[in-house]
Amino acid sequence: MTTRCGFIAVIGAPNAGKSTLINQMVGSKVTIVSPKVQTTRTQVRGIALHENSQIIFVDTPGIFVPKKRLERAMVAAAWAGNDEADMVVLVVDASAKGRAKEETAAIIDRLVQSGDKRPCFLVLNKVDCIAPEKLLKSAQELNDRFPFQATFMVSALKGKGTDDILNTLAAAVPEGPFLFPEDQSGDMPMRFMAAEITREKLYHRLHQELPYSLAVETENWEQFDNGSIKISQIVYVSREAHKPIVLGKGGQTIKAVGQMARKELEDIMGVQVHLKLFVKVHENWADDPERYEHMGLDFRA
Ligand code: GDP
Ligand code: MG
């Protein structure tokens, strides 16, 4: 049997639906998703097995003009993920206007300038929120700017059209042995995934600048003889004033977040989970090299 295997970088503006698309194609949750920009902070791999091909998706943070150190490190991680892959998938929110459109244009400019010869596929996402005429117009405009190998129009959320992408990529990745065991779908250590899941729930619960100014780390992971797991995590906030907001009135917010995260972890691992969350103020966590190491980001990017 001839097998194929390759790395596909999934890049695009923040919120285009990159992580949703990868989870859909992999068939399980390997990377977290939220309605807010900058949810994905580092490179995450999601592995799909399709026919005789292993397609290793590299999820990346959204690409935009970074201002802060953390943003710089995130965008650097996105381009690094892009550079290492055999092929590139550019995800565009077809329903987006304004800033997201400019961000996509800037990404395409960079692809053009870099003289990249690798196959690059265009995915117009969120077709469930846009009229067909507009969609065709965007497809045309984007193909005028860059010679995409193929264009797909999909709804990552609804799983519409995503099989076409898989079929195409499965045939396009180079011949070679599988690089991961056949039953592996992600590469994130469970400790890290557990922290990401809590961060995802916080993103859904909190608003304005708060999600962007927090980090979650798994501090302790203890497995008992009966199989149950006790996990403790620290939620770092960057300001004293943020702590009561994250805790919520009578601790309601953090309790709800903890319950949602625990439930998801139990579903994934199939064992009972005790999850303890501690909120800690660390004003300069976004300037602390150790936090970057935890997130797999380059502090000096
Ligand atoms: P990323 O920042 O590019 O990784 O985007 P996410 O995957 O985190 O998705 C950002 C938001 O867009 C989330 O609220 C998703 O539920 C939503 N989203 C993703 N794909 C679709 C889609 O096909 N249709 C709609 N309506 N929403 C989507
Ligand atoms: Mg993402």
C-alpha cells in the first residue's frame, strides 16, 4: 500500500475559522475555538487520516499587525508554522468586512512577495452567512491576487464542503510513511489541552480585553487508583481589578467555567475529573519568559 503524509499549514486572519475547520476535518476537538479573536496562541497539530493519507494540519494563531509582545510571538509562531509545511491552506471568513479583509490582503501580499512555490489552497469559510453572489465575487477577487491551486467554499461550523478539502489534500500530500500512529488525532499533551479547554470557557464567559490578558496553566495533575484525576490550574490575570471579574459574584463565574471545563475533560478522558481553578494576579505575565515557554512561544520573537 502506498501511503502519503504531509504537513498543511492553516493560516488566515484572526477569527476566520481555522481552528473550527481543523477540528471538523480531524473529526475531534484538537484545538480550542471561540467567537473572539486571538483564541489560538500557539501552533497546534491536528491529524486526519483520509484514505491512505495522513494529513497533519498545523493550526496557527491569526495573522494581524501585532502591537504587544504576546501578539508578536503569536504572529511569529503563525509564520513559522506556515514556513514548515508542505502546503498551505489560507482560510478566509467570506462574510467578513473591514479589518479582517485588510488582514487577509496583507497575508496574500506576503505570500506573493515571498515567492512561495508551494501549493496554496483557498478556503472561503462561513458560507452559511453570505449570499452566493458575494461569495463568487470574493473568490474571484482573491484568485486575481494569488494563483491558488484550488478554491473551496465551506462552512467549517456545519461541516459543509469540508470533505472536498480532505479529498484534495489527501491526494496532494507527498508519498511517504505516516509520521504519527494511526489513532492519534492531536499532539497537545493532555495537561496543556486541559489548560486550553479552561481558557476556551473563560473566553466564552468574559468580555472586552479580559480574555486577552489572561493565561491558564495546569499546575498539578494527579491520577488516583480508581482512575479519577485531580487537576489544579492557575488562571493568571494581569491586573488586580480583573480578579473579581474572573471570580464573579460569590465566585459564580469561575465556578461555571470550572464546571464546563470539567465536563468536557470528563467527556474526552472518560474518567471522573476534579478540577480546581486558582486565580492569581501576575501583572507582567505577558512579559515573563517562563509563561511563553509554557505556551510554546518564542519570547524574543
Ligand atoms: P480562528 O481564530 O480562525 O481559529 O477561528 P475559530 O475557529 O476560533 O472560529 C471563530 C468563530 O467563528 C467561532 O465563533 C466559530 O464558531 C465561528 N465559525 C467558524 N466557522 C464558521 C462557519 O462556517 N460559519 C459560522 N457561522 N461561524 C463559524
Ligand atoms: Mg484558532
